[in-house]
Amino acid sequence: MLTLKRLSGGAGDSGVHSIAIGLNEKGDDIIVKGNRPIVGCLMQVGSVTARTYSYQDYWTTSLVLEIIEETENYVKFRTANSMYEWTS
């Protein structure tokens, strides 16, 4: 299970879906660049299928600006808005 948690308030999500979303070289199409946080990408974690109407399907961050700490199963990173922890 993968988790993404905002350090202020604990919001986020968990599931088997984890992708780092970036732009192609032309900047006109989104591409998946990996499954861990990457500087310059949005990070999205959650469900690969739709959940019930009472719950979100996934959580997406704003652009990752800095990787603060990284191990094999853990990444602490900063976006323009917040600090996050990603774990696998």
C-alpha cells in the first residue's frame, strides 16, 4: 500500500496507484515520469478504480519543488503549498 500524507493536517490518500505526472519536452502533453516523487512533477496517490461517492479517488499535490529526505520506501518533499510524506 502506498501513502501520501500532508504533514500539516494529515490530509492525503493511500492505495496502489502512485504516479509522478510531468509534461513532455514540448510542454503540451502530460506524461507519467515514475511512481515516486520527482522534482518538477505533480504527485498522485490513490485508487486505480472509482470509489464510492462519499470518498475521493486520489490525492494530487502541486508541483514538487524539493526532495528533503529519501530512502528506499520513504520520501519527504516540499511543494509550493505544503510538506508531504510518501511511503511504500
